[in-house]
Amino acid sequence: MVPELVPGPELPQAARAAPAPAAAVKLRKVRRDIGLRSTLVSVLVSRRLAAGSNF
């Protein structure tokens, strides 16, 4: 005779979500304020940094 399987309580969940893998790095815009001039938003610099290339 096989005993019935009775589902038990749910397993505890992690309090925080797992960190994103390094491959899923989001590109961030780098903002630079140059004195009283306008703000420069540099996407190219962040892309180069994410790609790992040296200037």
C-alpha cells in the first residue's frame, strides 16, 4: 500500500530578488556639467565602457 502524498507548506522565498547577471548590464547615460554651459549627455562613453574597449 502506497501512502498518499499530501502537499506540505510552501518553501520560504528569498527576501530579495536575485541580482541580475553581469551580461545584462544596462547602459547608463553619463551626464557631465561643464561650468555654466549646457549639460552633455554622453552615450558613446558608456557604450565603450560597457564594451570594454580602451579609448
